[in-house]
Amino acid sequence: MDARQTSLERGRAAPAAKAERRRHRRRQVVWQGKIETRDSRLVACAVLNLSLGGAMVAADGAFAAGDWIKLSITRIGSVEAEIVWHDDGHLGVRFLDDPARIAGIFGGALTL
């Protein structure tokens, strides 16, 4: 196994190891979107899983835990989020809005 495969597996393993601390059930999805940073930088992304509390997103770029972003999912809507972790092209984000508002945004597209 080469170093790239190892780091990708490590990035994908991190969310599973934290699953027991989540308050909301996650659903696997593959939705296209974009990330807007505080400095108005736009980065294409793919949302890989989603809950009322946050999401795992694949995106290239320089991100850091604690950064604020606006996550826009094509044909669904936008939410404000905070990056909780970033590893090898994957981000874990926590939504800043109330779960009821998040359900209103995503509810028509996905039953959470």
C-alpha cells in the first residue's frame, strides 16, 4: 500500500472512530456543492455524508479547524458551518444553525 492510500484510509477512518459521540444520525450521500470561505474564496466540493448537526465534505484547499464556511449544496441550499477537522482532502463540519432549520433546508431532499 502506498503512502497516499494510507492517508486516504486514515481520513476516512477518522469519522467512524468518532461516531459514538454524534447526536444525529448520518446519511451517506454524494452531492456536489461549493464552499465559500470568510475571504470569499470559492472551492468546489462533494458532500459525502450528512446529518442535522454536520457533514463530511471532500474538497481540495487549505482549511483549518475553527474556520467558518458557507456550504452550498447544488439544488438544495446553503448553511453556515465551522470546520471541526481537516485531513487529506476531507473536512468534518459542524452546522451553526439550529437542527430544526437544517431539517427544513435538507428535509425535502433527504429524510434525516
